[in-house]
Amino acid sequence: MTDGVRGDRQILPQQLKPYPQIELCQGEECIVHDNCNSPGKRPVYPEWTERDRSWLDIKRWVNHSDGNYGTVCTAENDLVVIDSDEPEFKQYIESNLPETFTVRTANGHHVYYKAKNWSDNKRWSSPKGEIKAKNSQVAGPGSIHPTGQLYQIANDSPIHELSNSDIEGLIAAVEDVECG
């Protein structure tokens, strides 16, 4: 279900077509930014929240510059990505939320959902994870993490819709763990 190939890496899955895509810098050695503090995860252009590149532009960027690409979450497009960097976080998602499109990252998973009218970003340090919903982005499958690991599709399901109460339940459960 992909439209592009980066060497032997699949990029640009069908599930992400409705959402804006942007160029991210190179994975292991950024040549775009001076003193890049997040190689492979940082948008190339400062005005990235206003950019929506065509799939052809993204394929060219990835294949010719060896850069990464990112999928943009905004309040307007209803895309919410739960970034789980610890097993406890992922276990809660698997036990309490519907199966959906998921990408394995170097440290965990990006779990993609649609949620109407949800625009709150949230971040936790323990268990480590975050909700990305408004003016945020995540590296897409086929991108390369700064460690050299590949972002890979772990679940090729369609992107499932969540209610705001589902997300509020996730927040309450994580905050229980964080405070407990």
C-alpha cells in the first residue's frame, strides 16, 4: 500500500495521503541545519506549518536528498498521533483503544488516529510519550531515525477514529501512572 520506494524502504502509505506532508532533514548527518539538534526529525523550512507538499515533491525529496519526510497534525485535519516511547504506554493503547495504522520508531510507536475537534498536544516524561494534534509532525514510515533505525509500518490498518472521551481516558490513565 505504498506509493514510493526509498532503496528497499517503503514510503508514503495510502493511509497518509489525505494529510499534509513536509520535508525533514537527513537522518544521521543533517546538512540542512547548522548544529542540528534533532537530525532526521526537524522540518527543513521554518514555515513548515503552512507547507503542504505534493506526494511527488516528497518522493523527490526523499529519493534525491536522502532526507526524511513528516506527516503534519493540525486541528483542522483531525489527525492525532500518539507517540509511545515506553511499553506501558503502548500496552494501554493496545488494551483500550481500537487497532489503527501504526509505525514502529526507534524507541516505540507512532499510533495514528482521527479525532474531530481535538487540538491539545500533551507530553509525559513517565511513561514517556505524547499526543500530537495541533501544529506538530511525526517522521513518516521509511524515514531514518538519528540512530540509523528505520521507521517501519507495524500495522497497515486504516486510520481509526477516536472520540474525545477516548483521548481523555488515555490522558487520565497516563496521568494516573505518572502521579502514582
